[in-house]
Amino acid sequence: MVRVVVDTSVWIEFFRKHDPYYGIVSRLIDDEQVYCCGIIIAELMQGAKSDKELAILDDFLRVFPFIPETPQLWAAAGKLAFQLRRKGLTVGLSDCYIAVAAASCHAPVATLDSHFQLLGKPAKISLYPLT
């Protein structure tokens, strides 16, 4: 089965138990299909509202496989952001990083962030259907 990078935007909806996202992510977790990367866990921890939420997020480090972070991935993210900016498109570096990390593993991205529509072709990623 293909692993899926679940973006911060979808995790937020999962933790709020909003469907269909709660059901989709629950199924991905049950099927051991979730991939994570450091920037996503950092974004989630930054937005934690309590020590309890932070403790739940700490479990991510033990539960989910993480895409290995490399200087090459960060360089690719910077180049992608540069290329997009030259075309008049501004996309945050964290989204560019998530895109190139997912591409490095041939993993689709589950996201509600519209920036990933712009990143699809340049980063060679596909989006995981959320409907």
C-alpha cells in the first residue's frame, strides 16, 4: 500500500473530528499508510493548545514513519520556492519542503491547503483524494 503524507491542515480537521477527514485519516492510520515529516510535527506542536495535546503529538515520533530529512531536500525546497517566485507565485518554504519530501518517497499529499495545487506539477506530487 502507498503511504500518504498527511499535511497539517488535514491533521487539524482530524483532531477536531470533522468528517470526512476524521474518517479518512483514521483509515490511513489503521492501514499504517501515514508518512510524516519534521516540519508537519513542528507545525502541529506549535499550534498545540495544552500539555495534553503536546503529549499526543509526541506520540507521532514513535507511531509514524518519518521521511528522512536531508540537506538535499531542503535545497530542493528552496529551489522550488525560487522557481515558483520567478513565475510570480509565492508559496511558503514549509509547503515546498513537504512537497519535495513527499515526491522523494513517491507519496501523495493529503491536504486542504490550496498551495499544493500550485506545487503538484513543479514538485511532481499527486494529491490524495479527500472526498
